[in-house]
Amino acid sequence: DVTRLGARYNFKKNFVLNGAAIHRNGKENELGYRIALESTKKDAYSVGMGFSSVGDNDSLFISIVSMF
């Protein structure tokens, strides 16, 4: 199980800062965070990169989403 509580802040026209507190329920309960910087253009595509850390799991990520 993973529970995420997050917020987005639009600080420029096409840039969004996305952050979340994450709770992972496994053998041990762990609390962590996720932060990402995203860019969107007219809802046609979204590109994001960020860092996530929950318990013993740390990861860098890049995401690309496109509408077609």
C-alpha cells in the first residue's frame, strides 16, 4: 500500500512544481517524499523530472506524457 498527499504550484506559465508526502505500508511503515518539476504546453504534452525517497527506496525519474 502507498498513500500520497501532494500539492502542485504553478510558478511560471508552463512550469509546475509538484511535491508529495508518501506513506508506504509494508513490513515496516515508512514515510518519504516525492518532488518533481514539470513542464506543460497547451495540454498537449507534459515532461517531468524529479526525485522520490520512501524508506529504503530512492529513485530519480523522468516522465514524458503526450496526447495524440
